[in-house]
Amino acid sequence: MATATSQKSATKAKSGRKRRTGQRDPLAITLLKADHRQVETWFDEYEQLEEDADKLALFNQIATALKVHTAIEEEIFYPEESGDVEEDMLDEAYVEHDGAKKLIAEIEAMKPSDQYYDAKVKVLGEYIKHHVKEEEQPGGIFSQAKKGDEDLDAMGERMKARKEELMAEMASPKKN
């Protein structure tokens, strides 16, 4: 009887550890996913806006968040995950980032009253949703990164510091 209880406890402890690990993402992944959720929320909010000034203000928030997010992924996350994540996936992620940056630049050169402004913001949102899905899906970039050798909590600290730097830089007044 004591043996059965010991085995049960050992099994429970093992499965408990697995569940906790599965629920708590390392800091790098947690930060990136939080960015994803924030931008998704903003794209949804954008769809409800009618006033050009509100659209412009919210798009500027979205654009800043995406620029900072892509920078920390390209400067820190992707290079450090090279070797742990399939190179094809990383290559596609870089190309998707490039496409998003070009679309952001096009939208930034426009006014909300311009033809196709709302359509371009909508397409950017769909593009980002696709990119996020590829990063977060089972077997995707985040899944592969978690199985790799990198310390994703330490990387997360570097990413967090770099994000704060970039946000401060982008918050500086712009001349239009």
C-alpha cells in the first residue's frame, strides 16, 4: 500500500511540474505574447472608431508598438534563437516583419481621410494576426524556442530593457 501511494505521489509530482511549466511561459515569451494581445486589442478598437483624430491617435500607438516589438524580436529574440528554431520559420518571420514595416510606412504617409487608409490598417491587422499565429501555434517559433538551450528569462530581461529604451526614443516629440 505504501508503494502504491509513493508511486501515486511521484506521478502527481511529475505531472504537477509539467502543468506548471506549461502554464508559465518564460519571460521572453510572456513579453512577446503580451505585446501580441495588446496590439490585437487595439486593432479591434480601431474597427469601432469613426473620428479621424481618434483613428490617427490609435494607429500611431499601434505603429509604435509594432516597431518596438519587431525591433526586439529582430535584435534579440530571433538571432539568439537561431539554431533552436527552424531557420525557415525565422526567415519567414523576418520577411513578414519587413512587409509589416512597409505597410506601416505607407499608412504613416497617409491621412485617415485618404482612400484606402482604413483598408490598409485592416490588412495590417490581418497580417499581424497571421504572423502572431505562426509564432504562437504548437510547433511554432515560441514552442521551438522553449525547447531550446537559451535562457528565455534572462533574454526576457534584455528584451524588456531594450523595449523601454525604444519606447523612450519613440516617445520623443516628432517634427511633422
